[in-house]
Amino acid sequence: MSSQATPTLRLLGIGASPGVAVGHAFILDRKRIRTPKLRLAEAEVEPERMRMKTAIDLSDRQLAELKEQITRTEGSDHALILEAHRLMLHDPMLVDEVNRLIIEDRINAEWAVRRVARKIKHLFDNIPDEYFRERRSDVDYVADRIIRNLMGQVVDEEVEVPAEAIVVAHDLSPADAALMARSGRVGGFVTDLGGQTSHTAIVARARETPAVVGAGRASEQISPGDLVAMDGIRGVVLVNPSDEQLAVFREEQRRYQESERLALATKDLPAVSTDGFQIRLNGNIEFLEEIPSLLAHGAEGIGLYRTEFMFLDRKTAPTEEEHYRAYRQVLEAMGGRPVTIRTLDLGGDKVPGKTKHEKEPNPAMGLRAIRYCLSNRELFRTQLRALLRASVHGNLRLMFPLICGVSELREARSELEACRTELGRAGVPVGKRFPVGIMVETPSAATIADRLAQEADFFSVGTNDLIQYSLAIDRQNREVAYLYRPLHLSVLRQLRGIIDAGRAANIPVSMCGEMAGDPLYTLVLLALGFDELSMTSGQIPVVKRFLRRVSRAAAMELLQNAMELTTAEEIERYVRTEMDRRFSETMEPGAPGVGNVEPTDHEPSEHGTPPSGRNTA
């Protein structure tokens, strides 16, 4: 029953894992430990260092036990996060600096750990890339563990969550998230902090548990036992909803579950228009653990596998063997389906640990992606050798990011061939030649797509960057984010030019940016003639349903009418009206796109964070 006497509180965060849930709040209160501050006498310095060493050793043993426990029940993927925490425990940046503060400043170990953690976190704060910025929380988890052990407090206390409870927390450690999710009793997660790549989001998506993260002060505003209705797609949380609101969420929950059932039932059907134009629907992933969900939702392959996670929480580059094992696992898990692996999109501020002096003034346009790899040849070759070795185990397609000209593509391909020759001479098995494509994500690449198509085996359009660079706006900047318009006429003309170039050269053209998974744009992309679209698993059934209900001829008429208009607002209004007219009766609750581009049904709270897309390309 709802609490009619209690006013309803509406919060808006980031929809991090799709699904609708209704349940009573279970507040997980892992309060930050209070750090004691003490000055040491000279005689106390050495014992303090030994105390610090003991705390690190104990923390290491605890993480090793947790890793073993989670590996037994969840597989090895979540355990990789805990292994990263173990590495951080022994990182000289942490250990040496703490010892230096104990010796030189004569402060106690707890205080020293907190000071060093704050300094390391500051390095992450200045990284524009969300994926790496989210790793700040890892520093907190590791520091808290050490401090609790220094103070003799309980660590890793497993909690029993009531059935179907909505777990509300300031933030969740990887251990908490994994242990609670595996219990199968959690209805959903709501956290104050976090983004699309936070541990809570990753674990929730892997377990297909609805989650809203970045919900401001949710853990303070929600009380234990409050009735909570949450939407993990739109990022909406209602606390103590009215009977009418509760009925709406119950209906949305029912329809979402029905939609999921239909998705599973139709997952093996092709995404083909009524007049026979077929589009391959693939999935975007960052972690191996996302593959079961992709396959369950009908993904025909992987259109974008980001490999930057290999650099997560470490100061040294991964070895060739580490690269190889990761790629082999993905290829084998996909069982012969195509897997498009993007080479490292590192560089600029995407390399954690860079000092202030090493940072670039404008990293998005600086030494990143293929430019960074070509400037760090050994790092690039390490990845290429691993990819060549892994190609034996599946259907690999390799993709270079941020290609701006033919010279870059030639140089990158030359490195690939040099590695192939090197491995061949050493007698190392390498798979047959695989397609080598590029991401088209700059106006320069779009403009010379005809030339690039002569030397690339496929194109994949990264709309996030292409739109930003084309319209000269930073969509993370709230002052200009409203100018981010995927249906801007210049964007549509560029997309048409890329497709035409691909057609002329007889190479496939796919899209792996956010635009691909938003149903508002499905008919536009069908009309343009994309061969493949790649998105997150939850978006695949909705896009497939739209594609199967319309003819390409009708979609081309819609696009032609749209491109006769002038402003982005006019085009978007026209497309939205047409989509509503054609599909409003088939729209499922929470379906992204038609109802999500301008979420007028849920206004942001003062503490909420505007929802952002999941796909990153």
C-alpha cells in the first residue's frame, strides 16, 4: 500500500540498468569512517609504519578471499575489479606516499591514508572521460578498507536484504553490489553517486536488476521502509507514491516484463522491414559479463567492444598476454558471431595518473585514440599482436578510432601487418585475415569517406563525437548541451554521404553511437540504409520491433520530407510527430527515444542529475 499521508518525493538520477521496480527501501548505511588525526613522537614512527604494513596485508587477504568467493558464484569478471583493488593496495603512489607522510610529517597512518587518497582522487577529478573519472570511487573503497583495518573495525559485513527490497545507498562498493545482486532478493538499486560505468551500474546490468545512480541525496531523503517506485531507464525514483502513481508504475512494471518476455520470444527473428531490408542489430559492451544479456536480447554480434578497461586502476600497461586473454574470452563467448574490437581510445586525459604538467589543454582534440597509439608504438603493437593471436578463436573485426585521414589508416594497417609478420616468423598461430575498419567520427573523415572507403573494410559511425565535432559543441557543457542535435541537417547530410561512400566501395556501414539505439531515429537510419546498428542490450528489442513494422519505402519518404525542412527543431518535431503517429500504440514504457529525448513527464529534482545515454562511441 502507498503512504497517502506522506508527500511523494520525486528524484531524478541516471537510468543505469533498465527495468521498473516497486518495493520498500532498504537503506545500506556504509558511513564513511571518521579519520583520527594524531601527531607521532619520533619513537612511534617505525611502529606506525609496521601498523600500516599489517593493515595492507590484512586488506589484501580480505580482497583475495572476496575474489575467490565471488568467482565461485559469479564468474571471474566482477573479481577483476577486486583484483584491481588489490593492485591499488600495493601501488607505490599510495604506499610510498603514506610512509613518507608518517616519517616526514609524523602523522598517524589513518590520516596519512586519507590525505594520499584525496590527492589521488584529485587526479581522477580532472579526467573528462566518465569511464575513468568513475574510478575515483575505487580509491575511496581501498582507502576506507585500509583505515577500517587500522582501527580494528568490521569489514565486509554481509547484509541480508529483504525480498524485492529497493537498496538505497550513498554508493556501493564492488563487493557490496556483487554480493547483494547474487542473492536474487534485490528489487533494484538507488545510489546517490555513480554513473553509467560505476560498479553498481555494471553489476546491475549484468544481473538485469533495475538501477538508478547519481540520484543526489537519495540516501538521506529516503527512509527505511519507504515505498519506492523506480524506473531504471528514465532514471526516475518516486518515494511514497500516491495510489494513482503507484498504479501507473505497477502497470509499467507489468508492461516492461511483458516487453522482456516478447523480446526473448522474438530474439531470433531478423530485424527486417516489411519490404525486406534487413539490418543487423549488434551490441555495445565494455565487459565480458554483459554478453549473456546481449544474447538474451537478440544481439547478432558485438558492434563495439571498448578495450580501455584494460587500463583500469593500474599504472602500468597490460601485457600482451592480458590483452590476448580478454579478447579470446569475448570471441569464444560470442560463439562465431562477429565481434568488432576497437583498438585503444586512450590518450589526452584518458590515461589515469598523468600529472598536471602532462595534461593537454584540450584533450578531446589532442593526442588520443589512433594518434596516441601511433605515438606509442610499442603499446599499440602489444594490443595488435594480442588481437592477431586472439583472432584464431572467433570472428574478429578490428576497428581503429578517430581516423581523420588516409595516412593514419595506412600507418595503422602497416603496424598490423608488421605484427602479423613478426608473429608468423616466431611460429605463433594467427587467424585468417579479418576485416579492418574505421570509426567515422570526425567531419574530416565524413568528408573524405569516399577515399577512406577505398582502404577500409567497413565503416562504423561514432555519432557522439561526429555530432559534437560537426556542431562544435561540448555536450557535457550544460550551457551548450541543448545544441546537440542528431537530426541537424548537417549531420543527416554527413550520414548520407558516409553511406553513399560505403555503397560505392561495396563496404558495410554501421553505427555504434547513441543515435543507433534511440527508437526516435530508427526510421531515419533505416531510410539512410545502414547495414548494422549497435547498441546496449535493452534497446535491441524496441529497435527491432520498429524495424519489423514499417517498410523502408515509407521510411525513405519520411526522411525525404524531413530533409526538406531547415532547422533541427523543425526536423525533430516532424520526425517525432511521425513516430508518435505510427508507433504510439506500440510504445512500451520506458522505451528510450520517442519518450526519452525530452522527458517532459518527469521534471528534474534539484538534486537530480539529468539522465545520460549509455552507449559510448
